[in-house]
Amino acid sequence: MSNQGVLWQFVDNEYLLWIIAILLYGVGDTSTTLWGFSTEGANEIGPLVGPLMETYGLGGLFIAKIASFFVFVLIWYLLWKPTRVAVPLALIFVGGVITVWNLVMILSVI
């Protein structure tokens, strides 16, 4: 199978990629972050989310998550096919890495 064939398979399944991105970036990262806050010794280290949470509490986390998601959707909307498939793929990657990182940090303090 050629690389172009693989790319177009991603493009053809773009909405499935968005569902996975929402599950990992939105649900996975957010839920493990909230779980982390319920354990002693865990805190937010993100350079943008950390200050928002200091100012607005948990609302800052949701503000950052919702705002960043809308920015990513806007970027996706403005890009041409097939390059725009990179947006949900990036969210899948980042969401997966952050979710696993959060789980490792939580398990290290409980």
C-alpha cells in the first residue's frame, strides 16, 4: 500500500479520528487531570493551564480545554484536504501522551 493510500484512508475516516481525538484529548486528559487533583501531591504543570487554574480553579481547566478545542477545529476547518487530517491526528497523539503521563504521575503518588 502506498503512503498516499494510507493518507487517504485517514481522510476518509476523518470523523472517526475526531471521535478518538475527543476521547483522548478531551475526556482522557481532562478526567485524569481531575483525578490527579484528587490525589495529594499532584498539581498542574502546564504553562497555560496552570496559571488559569490558579486564577479560576477547575473552571480554568475547562476554559483552556474548550478554547483550545475550538481553535483546533477552526484550524482544521481552514486547512485543505488531505493536510487537515493532521489536526485530529495531532490531538490523538497529544491526548494519548498526556493521558498516559497523567496516569503515571497519579500512580506514582498513590
